[in-house]
Amino acid sequence: MYRDRIELKCERPIYEMTTMVPSRNRTSASQVYLLIALLCGIAGAVDALAYLQLGKLFVANLTGNTVLFAYHAAEHHWILAAERLALIVGFFSGVVTDRLLRRWIESDRLLMRPSMASLAIECSVLCVLAFLSVRGYLRMTLLITLAWTMGLQNDAFQKIGPVSLNTTFLTGDIEKLGSILASPPAYGSKERQRREKIIAFATTWIAYGSGAVIGAVGGHAFGTRALLIPAAMTAIVFAIQWRITE
């Protein structure tokens, strides 16, 4: 009995230390929702700006671009088909770039998070594109580069906290939202996690639409200079990530 008391006295401080002192790298639920809202807002704004200012083409909607590529190819509209295919390749290249960047950072053990490096690149690219002309072949270059940044972002944030999702297109997120809503209620911590996922996936749709509105209004007022709006949102995400990991 005396030995048991000694063990309990020794174990209690250890338990308190492990449960009462949270990890600085742990993302809270409010931070998860904020990051999702900002990232999806960025994609919505960029997509709307590209559509309205650069020739009615989406830079993150790969399903639609694939359908239009096939349609234009079947109609022998080769230039239009090539534009859609170029955007798909651009997005794909962004995903590959993020993976290679992550491998390089992890293999060289650089003191930075891969997602923060991708954010810095995305913010810089958006700032540069905001001041470029959209005439002639440069218009298509801008579109491909925007598609590349969307692929970069989507791969960098495949998981935010406990939630796995896409931040630049909504099809999979809406499917997951419907699946979770249709699932029976759970109990305790599992029900809390279920509700958090419902909020997270609902946030993707609301934030993407809100970002599109911001992009559309900004585009009508400032043209491609409105790309500075998603660039500023990207900088905010970078600051939040920096604070989480410091």
C-alpha cells in the first residue's frame, strides 16, 4: 500500500504536465476554420478573377476544363482545346512542384515548413501577376501560372488540423459534407469530431463563394490588380502558420 501511494505521487505531476501544457504546434478548431476559410477564399477570388479578366477560363476547375477540352477537341477547335489542356497541365505541375519542394526541404532538413514555403511562393507570384499586362500571349501565360499556384496550394494543404480536404475546388468537399451529414450521430468525442468536420466542409463552400464575390467585385473595380487581394489573404495564412509553429 505504501508503495502504491509513492507511485501515485510520482505519476500525478507527469500526468498534469502532459495534459495541461498543450503543444504549440497543435492547431485549434478555430484556427482550422480560419485557415480553411482563407485558403478557399483565395481560390475563389483567383478563379473569379481569371474567369472575368482573362477570357472566361477557370484555373482550378479541372473537371470543367477536362470536359471543355474534350468538347473543343471534338469540334476541332484546337486553340480552345489547347488552352483548357494547358490549364490542366499547369495545375498538375503545381502539385508536382509542391511535392518536389517538400522532398527537398525534408531531405536537406531546412528549418522551414514546406507549406510555408509554398505560401511564400504563391504570395510572391500573385503580387507579380497583379502588375502584368494581359494582352496577347501573356494572357495565357498568366492563366497557366495561376493554375500552377492553385495546384501548389491544394497540395500544400491537403490536411488542415484533423481535416483532409481540397482548398481550390469543391466537388470532393461537398461529397464529404453530404456523407457526414447522412451518417448517424455518434457520442462523446466522436460526435464532436463529426460536428467539427461538418463545420469545416460547410466552410469550404461558403468561403469559396465569398472569395468569388470578392474577386468579381475587385476585378470590376481594379482589373488584374485585384490579385493583390488573394495575395494579401495568402500573407495572412502565412502569418497564422508562422504563429502556430513558432
